[in-house]
Amino acid sequence: MKKLIILFVAYFYLTTAYCQTAREYIDMGLSKCDLGNLRGGIADFTKAIELNPNEQEHGYADSC
């Protein structure tokens, strides 16, 4: 179980470090919210809004 947790943390750290588009940040935010990481999800949604304030899909942040 401990290895699985470490794997998830490493996955989110590496994928978040290389996100470049608003769409990628939205996807990561949704994934984090699904796993219960609300602060991380909101941080990703915030970054997506900073990158593209006109994105139509920012409403997904309400699901977090």
C-alpha cells in the first residue's frame, strides 16, 4: 500500500511539473479532486484560469 501511495505522489508531482496548457491543468485538477486532494485540484484550476481566462470549461472547478 505504501508503494502505491508513493507511486501516486510521484505521478502527480511529475505530471504537474510538466503541465503547460490550461486543458492539462483542468484535467489534473479533476484527477486530484477525484482522489480527495481538494487543495491541489483548486490550485490546478487556478493555474488554468491564469493561463486561459476565456476557457469555457472552467466551470468544472465547481465539481471539486
